[in-house]
Amino acid sequence: MEERFISTLVQCYFIAFGVMIGGSLIGSIGAFAVGEAPFTQISRIAKSLRIWAIVAAIGGTFDAIYSFERGFFEGSTIDIVKQIIFIITAMGGAQTALLIIEWLIQEEIQ
């Protein structure tokens, strides 16, 4: 495999991970500032950030759509496979962050 592909996979994972952890924790500071329960807000924010973490990790939706289009119309199936692997890796990063958030707040996020 290409070295660039592997480095992009690692970046996708950690970008999704960082969006989830950072967004949830910083959002809970805002909840604390206005007098709401921060742990409850961490849970709510984490649920709503999941899809955005994946989108941010794969570089926005237009690049992914362009790669799918190129794969279908130009016969470059490797591009489709790479985008699917990027999406799965980003989902793994978001899920790992969700598990860590559950561990930190001692509450199950549904």
C-alpha cells in the first residue's frame, strides 16, 4: 500500500476522534457556564457530533462524492474502495471517542 494512503487513514481516525472528544468537552464547558449539567450535555453533544466527525475526517462530502463518481464512471474501483475504507476508519475514530466519553461520564450514550 502507499505510504500516503496509510497516513491518510491514521489522520481520518484521529480527526474524527478529536472532533468528538474536543467538541464534547468544550461544549460541556459552555453548559457549565450557563448552569446546566455538563455530563448530560457531553452525552447530548457526543450524539449529535458523530456524523459531523466522520464528515470532517473524510475531508468534506464533495471529495468523497467526486471519488465515488470517478470510481463509477471512469472504472477506477480502487477509489471507491479507498473512500469506503476512509469512512470506516473515521467511524472507528468516532466510536472510540464515544466509548472514552462513556467511560469518563459513567453513563451510557444511546
